[in-house]
Amino acid sequence: MTLMEYLFDGLLGITLIWLAARAVFAQSLFGAILSFIGLGMLMALAWVRLSAPDVALAEAALGGGVTGALLLAAYNRLHHPTSNQMNQQDGH
Amino acid sequence: MVIERYRPFTVMVAVVVVTVSTLLLVWAIGSLPPESPGLSAQVSANLINSGVQAEVTAVLLNFRGYDTLLEVSVLLTALLGVWYLGPFHITSDTPVRGLVMDNMVRFLTPVMILVTGYVLWLGSHAAGGAFQAGALLAGAGVLVQVVRPEWLALRDSRTFRGLLIAGPAVFVLVAAGMMLLSGSMLEYPREHAGSLILLIEAASTLSIAAILTMLFTGGRPHPGAGN
Amino acid sequence: MSQYLWYALVGTGLFSIGLLGLILHRHLLRRMLALNVMSTGVFMIFVALANRNSALPDPVPLAMVLTGLVVSVSATALGLVLIEKVQRQHGTPVLPEDDA
Amino acid sequence: MNAMASLVLLPLLGAFIAFLIPRYGRHIGILSALLILFATLSLAQQISTDGPLRMAVGGWQAPLGIALYVDGLTALLLCLTTTVGLGVSLYALGYFGEGATGEARKKHALSGWWPLWLLLWAALNALFLAADVFNLYVTLELLGLAAVGLVALEAQAVVAATRYLLVGLLGSMLYLLGVGLLYALYGTVDMSGLASNMRAEPAAWVAMALMSGGLLLKAALFPLHFWLPPAHANAPAPVSAVLSALVVKAAFYALLRLWLGPFEPLAPALAGQLIGFLGACAIIWGSLQALMAPRLKLVVAYSTVAQIGYLFLWFPLADSPTGGAIAWYGVVWLALSHGLAKAGLFLAAGNILHASGHDRVTDLAGVGQHLPVTLFAVGLSCASIMGLPPSGGFVGKWLLLNAAFVSGQWWWAVVLLVGGVMAAAYSFRVLLHAFRNKESQHPHHIPHPIMEWSALALAVGAILLGVLSAQPLELLEVGASMGKLALSEAP
């Protein structure tokens, strides 16, 4: 491995840890969620570095993408509790 | 960072637990042998009989296909949990609109559908496959749901429920069919392995995408016609 | 330090940060985030350890991680909707007995 | 072979169809239950003549593929699952059927029961059959999510369901990390492969700690039991029955398999004593809480915490050359009879709640007048839980007591006796209130007869397990002695 690669892995790892710490302990919940999405995106990079392109693709789509969207949607619902309840009728 | 007020006892417990577990893990990982081939050799040796050329896909859908069968059922179970918790709620009063968003959706959706097909096909010989393709398609679904929900017009109908269970159901039916044919669950006849895997993957992609989009909306949709 | 070891340690770090958050936080959405960070760490350890041979990584742990990713998204989705219901019933996204 | 696969595939398929066509949910549910019964019986028959069975799924031998394994222990637990499952399915016909009360009346809860319950059933069967630690992880997740979905069918139980989910996720995450370490060490996740490679080394110790910790959390061993009482007490009655009778036991079974198989060379005597001590604490603490609980379902839930404790008394006794075998039969008998008795008790409690609209222990007067069958079910279940002869619970406790004396660890016998007395105390507290007559006042609803009789049938099963123990004992003998893994096909 070249020096560049060492540097890259080192920096990536430290950034991942930093984003994880923010995703868990950031002051604002919204910031925490954004950090988590960022973590998912950078994780994809880490998977590529670990020669796991399958996981990279899935992580980018699932970990960052879908989970991020789910978290943001949940955040929205928690913070705008008045505008839900479109219809209470029960279906089958 | 940090700052909710924690009870000192909780903090103490947390610090002790986390320190001990971290040290144990580092100890364990440090003690692992630095070389381990794992099952690479076995996977490559049997790849020729698996019906696909990509190793990860071969493991997921053939060698350890039973895990994957249960796993798509896990996804469906999560959906059912949400489904029976109550009806669908609109997240904001109006969809996100605007010229930029609108054009983006018009452009991106077909592109994402194309890419989904490509990734699914890619799975047979390179990085890709049903999960990645399904997640991508779900991304398109979420985007449309946010900007132009009327395109999807999610309704609780027999057809929609059929779409949700298609992946797991095809998987189970193939497993049961193989059991009746060859006497062993999920043992594909070698010449048909590739097409059976593709069938399972295609159905799973659609179901995964539908389920993930549904999960994003956070509840059961309203009943529509045809139910 | 070899590459796999470094990433395995980063994975351990993610796991520990998540665990710390899970124990400390009362807000359910934050707990869910912490659990997700933990699972990301677990997956990272899996993939890092699959990289211990000079050639391509062992595909079996990679397949396991893909399985785990889907399971974790499923559980997260169910959890998030449950949290929303808790908030609607109790006015706060915190488990009642934990509220101290 | 086909019977094994059917036990997983049938309920899965049933669940999908029940979701697709909710109108026929109950028909599909009962049909699936009957087919599962048939598959279970033929599997039990098969292994009692041919010995333990191992199946390579997809024709791929371990370590590349996944193996399923059935021996006597597996078969007995599958039989327990099928019996309880059939009883609960019949009960659900009434509970979620016409004239259902409370939350169950809501249509979505009605139609949600069948698909989720069949998924849970598939997960239980798959878990008992698993001989692969990663496959076990997937079944644990399926089990956990289906259980959470079922608990949440009762709107009041949302908080309990959320806590249940978080605890379950933490448990499976710890377990998964352990699996990762084991694979990194030995390049296999097959239990027999692991068992033959296992050596005492750091990563193996840590993996054992992580996996055991995760499973102990799911098995709700004191002090990790905090999540259980609210979830089991607030869920709909048939769900409570399944959770207490089967789901908790599934985690215990997984632990047993791991400690008897892969981790056998590692298990230190000290850990056995520690787990036994926690079991003893669970018995005392759970019984004490049951004695003070204001609601019947909470009494029953805390009783589960205590009864789980008994199962863990096996760990310190297992190593004893003389007492080990006796303790083994004792713990299996306790697990089986508790499964039947607790299912019956929770279903009966559901009837009482259904009839009077509440289940406050001090206001149970009149139950004997209006629900004699249900009260009889409560009585029989309690008899087994207390360990009165000739119930299955008595046989189990008697064997454990013997094992404690024979192995010279008399202190566990003290715990057993104290636990029995306390169980009698909380049982009689309930029964005394329930037997009191009340003037006039009719109950709100008389439960459908099938709800009363299915509860009674399960309770009778718990008693019969003590009387007719020959056949199940014979079945338990199939395979290597005391559930040790004869997992590999003659290497």
C-alpha cells in the first residue's frame, strides 16, 4: 500500500468515528440525523476500500438512502404532530 | 455535543459497560490470526454449479439461500407490523413542489428504474442484485411519494398486497417446488439454477421496493377499488 | 497496522459509541440512531475481518452483512413508527418509566 | 426431510395468503395449524424410528451451506410449539372472532393476528431446527419482529412493544457480533463445525460472552427481565400465551444448544454457578413481584420471570457426573410443562379479562360462578406451576431437587423449595379471590366456549405431562445423551 492509501484510510476512519459521535451525541436531533446519513454515505466509501462493492452499493442505497429517508420522515412526524391523521377509518 | 441531563448512576454504568466491552473487543480482534481464507476457496470451487458468476450473489441466493428466504420474510414482517399499527399519515399538508423538484422527478424516476434493472442484471456476475436494486427502486418510490404522490396513488388493494408479498411468496414457492422435485428445499436443478435465481431476484426486487416505499409512508394506505 | 485491523478497530469504535448512546439517551429517536450506529459498527467488523487474506475478501461475511443490512432497515422502520405512536399516546417520544 | 422444510415453509405461505386474502384469515390459520400438526407428528415419528436427522439445505453441505438438525430435544420442543400453537389458534377463533371486545374488535387487529402469528410460528419452527449460528440469528430477528408486531396489535401496549423491540435489537446485535468473531476464527458458522474447532482463546471467549449475553437478554434472565412483564401483560391474550410459553423458551433453547455444542469446551464452572445464581434471584424476585402484582395478567407475567429462573438452575448442575442427567430431564420437563401451563393460564386470564372488562386480582369474585371451565383451567395450570403432583411441573421440580441433592449442591434445593412455596402463595391469592361468590351482577360478556375449552385443554396437557411421561421421555432419548450435539454425520 502506498502512503496515500494509508493516509486515506486513516482519515476516512477518523471521519467515520467523528460522524458516528455526532449522529449519537449531536445537540440537535436534526443534525444527528444528517450526520447519520453522512455516515452511511462515507461507509459506502469504506466498503469500497475493503473491496466489498456489493455492500457499498447496498449501504449507499439502504443505510444512507432509505434509512435516512425513514429517519427524516419520522423526525417530521414527531415534530409536526398536528398535520397527520388524514383519515381514521379502518380498512381491511 | 452531548447534553441531556443524565443521572450520575446511568453515566457510571454506561462508562463501565462501554469501556469493558470495548477493551474485550479490541483484545479479541487483536488476537485473531492475521490470515484467514474463510470459505473463499469453497465458494469459488462451487461457483460453477451455482447458476451465477458473482460470488456474493451465489452465497446469498444459492449456498445460503435459506437465510435470504427468511430475511425477505423479516422485511415483510416489519411491514406487517407497521401495516397493522394503523392507517397511513400524510407527513406534510402539501407535497414538495416546485419547478426544480418536478423536473428532477420527471427526469430521475425513469433513470432510476433503468438503473434498477441494470443493477439487478449485474447481480448475476458482478456487484449488484435484488437488495441493491430493490433499494434503488425504493429510492425512486420515496422521491415520487414526496413530490408527486398522485403518480403512485398507493391504495390498499388486492393487487398492491400481491406486490408486497410477491418476493417472499415466489421464494417460498420455489423452495417448496424444489422440495417436491428433488427432495431437498431450495436445491435447484443445475441447468435451471440461473433462471430460478433470476426469477426470485426479480420478484424480490419489486417487493423490496414496494415494502420500503410503504415503510416510508409509515402506515397502511387507504382502501382503494378492487378490494 | 494492517488495513483490516484499522477498519476493525474503527468498527469497534462505532459499536462502542452506539452502545454508549443507547444506554445514555432517553429520547427514542436517538436510541434508534444509536442502535443503527452500533449495527454499522458490527457490519464493519464483519467486512474488515473478511479482508484478512491477500486476495479478494471472503464473500460469505459480505453476504451476511447484506442480510444484516436489510434486517436492520426493517427493524428501524418498525421502530420509527412505534416511536411515533408512543409520542401520540404520551406526548413525548420517551418511554414513560424512563422519564426521570 | 420434507417434514422439516414443511414446518418452516407452510406457516410462511399461510402468512402470505392470510395477508393477501384477509377474509379467509381464520380458515387459512386453522388449515396451516392442522398441516403443521401433521408435519410435526410425522417428523417425531420419523426420528423416533430413524434417530436424529440432519439436512443440508439446498444440497450444500456445511460449512458452505446451512444445516438443519432434529434430535429428541428439538422434536419435543416442536411438539410443544405445535400443541400450544393449535390451542392458541383455536382460542383466537373466539378472541378475534365475532363478539370480540376491546382493542381486538378493531378490524385491523383482527386481520393482523393471522399473518403475524403464522410468521411467528414459522420463526419458532425455524429456530428450533437451526444448526447454524448465523441462520439462528435470522430466525431470532424474524421471531423478534413478529412478536413486536403482535404485541402492538393492542394499542395500549405500544410502549411495551417499543421497549421489547429495542431490547430485542440490542440482544440480536450482541449475538451477531459474536457470530462474526466465531466465523473470523474458524471459518464456519455451522454448530458442529464450530464444536469440533473450538479452542479456549480470547476471541472465542468474547464471542461466547456476546452471544450468551444477547440470548440471556432475550430469555429475560434476572436482572435482564425488566422488559418482559409489561410486554407479556399488555399484549392480547393469545399473544401473551405464545410469548410466555414459547418465545422466551426459544431463546433459552438457543442458549442450551450453544452451551452444549460449540461452547461446551469453554463453559467454565464458575459461569454455570453465576447463571444458576441469577436463576435463583429470578425465582425469588419474580415470585415476590407476582405476589404483589395488582392485575392477574401481571401476576402471570411475573410468574414467567420466576419460572424462567428454574430453567437456568440446569447450568450449575449440568457438570455434575451424577446429577447432570437427572437435571437434564428435569429442566426439559419444566420447560415443556411450563409452556403448556402458562399458555393455559394466559388464555384463561384473557377469558376473565374478556368477561369482566378488567383483571384486578382483588375484584375477581364471581369468576367461579360465571366461568367455571376457565377457573378450572386456572386451577390446573397453577397446580403445575406450583409443582403439585402429578403434574408435569411436579416431575420437573422433583428431578431438579434430586439432581441438587445428588450433586451435593443442596443450596439449589432450598431455592426450589422456597420458589415452590412462593408460587403456591401467588396462585392461592388469585384462586381465593376467584372462588368467592358474588351476588347478582352478570358479567359483560361470556367468552365463546372455544376460548374456555382451549385454555382448559392446554392446562390439562400440563397435568398429563406428569402422568404420561413415557412416550415423551423416549423421544427425548433420541440423539446424543443430554442434548449434546451429535450434529455432524459421522466425521
